[in-house]
Amino acid sequence: MASTTERIGVCHCGEIAERNNWMFREQPVDDVGIDAHMEFIESSGKPKQLLALQIKSGASWFKEKKDGYIIFRNINNRQYNYWTMNTLPCIVVLYNPDDDMCIWQKLTDETIERTNDGKGKGFFVKVPITQVFLNASSNEKLFSFTNLPEHITNYNFLLSQKKFMQIIHDGGEIKLHSTEWVHKSSGRGNTELIVDDGKSIEKYSYPYWFPSTPYTMVFPRLFPWADFSADEDFFEENDKNLWREYHCYYDKEEAEWLIVGDTFEEFRRKLNPMRSIDHSGEVVEYMMKLSLNELGKSFLNVDKFVSQNQPYTDTRPKGE
């Protein structure tokens, strides 16, 4: 039977979770190292995160403090394997009922260190004293925490944008409209997709700032499946002004522009497809059309394959 102190810790974590809109489910049988599960569901009903918790309660867990961390020890090889190989992201929560300090840390192969400079048999974890369970900062970290391999995370990222790829594939049109404050290191700006599937037009906003990164580098990372080209209609007047400035001469007597360089069509073909309109040197504005690049086309083909039943997927090669 769990001790009173342990029960206090589990109940305390459950109360904090519920106050922060996480559903808390205690695990009555704990034979390895999971005391509870914690799940966040968005208002739309869509699951956002599911975590496994190891909860340790009592002042004794806070005795070893170093460089802003509490050192959590007594981790054996079985627990290490269980936490780091679990399909759910796992965290440890330390609660001190004497002063109500409640802190947490991820349990991964990066945060769990081997004792004796990596040569020992035991393991330990450094739990940051400032990483409070739960506050706004911790919530954001926990939402993004995943135990999935990198290739699965990347696939899921592409899958989240499959709708846009499919619309382009089916003949629809998607434009990217963005404004960037070019002299702000904060990366301030606004970005949205304007999606026309042939039946209706919808807008999808990306309410993020991208510090110290030019937006021309941000866009290919946000939409790695797309090629970008300028919306010719949107840029026409601005392009004409630039063309007249560099390739034309205004004849006052005839009151007309005379071409002394490239034609307008030649000039436009040489412009950067990912260009922008400069507004007083403070804000630049982009309007680009998205098309599928090789990654986008390949992803749709792969996704179609993995989404269908394949009769020979159980067949595996066997060594001699």
C-alpha cells in the first residue's frame, strides 16, 4: 500500500492538473514506474497531449541540490528502459509537502544520466528548480514533448498539411500572404494561407513570430513541400514602378515612358520569385503562390500507399 506521503503527492499533482485543464488518471497498479496519466483535450474535442507521470513525494527527494537542480536518483536499468522506450512521453514530478514545491523533468535518454561519469550502473536526473508543475511555460513545453522518433515527427508534420497539398494537386490554389517587420529582431510579423479549393476560400493564420530569421528562410521550413512564386497580379504595379526606375526614361515632351533596357516581361522574368513590397523600409509584404515540389508530390504518393491495405506487409526476409 502506498504511504500517506506518496498519496499526498499523487493527489496534489491531480489537483494541479485539473486546475490547468488536464485530465488526470491515477494508475492503481504501479509495477515499473508510472503513477498516473495526464491528458489535455482541446475545446474542439481533439486530443492534444497524453503523458505518463512518475510522482515522488516527500522532503527527502529534495535533499540533493546542485546548480539550480534537484538530483533525482535511485533509477535502475529496468526503469530507464521502460521510460525511454515508452510509447508515451514520460516525466518525473517531485513534490515537497513541507513547502509545496512541485517541479518536473522529462525522462528521456538525454535527461537520464548514468552515474560515475557514465560508467556506473545506476542513473540520475537533474530536475530544474524553476520548472514548476504546472505553469504557462511548463504547459507549452509539455504540449510539444514527444517520444516519437524524428522521422515519425516529421511525417506527422507533413501529414498536418496534407489538406493543402491535396487541394493544389486537385487543381485548387493556395497563396501565402505575409508581412514582416524587417528591423525587428523579435521576428514580428503576420502570416496566413489563402486557400481556394474551387468551392470556397478560407484563410489559415500562423500566429507565430520567428526571431532573427528572415521570412524568406522561414517559409520553406513552414511549408517544405512547396515551391514559391510571386503572385504576378499582386506585384504588377510595384514591378512596373521598379522597371520604369531601372529600364525606362520618361520623355517629358512626349509625356511617355521610353524603354532603354529590358522590356517589362524580360525584367519580370529576372526578378526573385520570393520577392516582397517594401513599405517605408519598415515592413515588407509577401504574396506568393504555392505549388507542389518533389517532396510534396512524393508525400502524397507515400501517404496514399500507407493509408491502404497492402496484402503482403506481413512478409519479411529471413536470414539463413
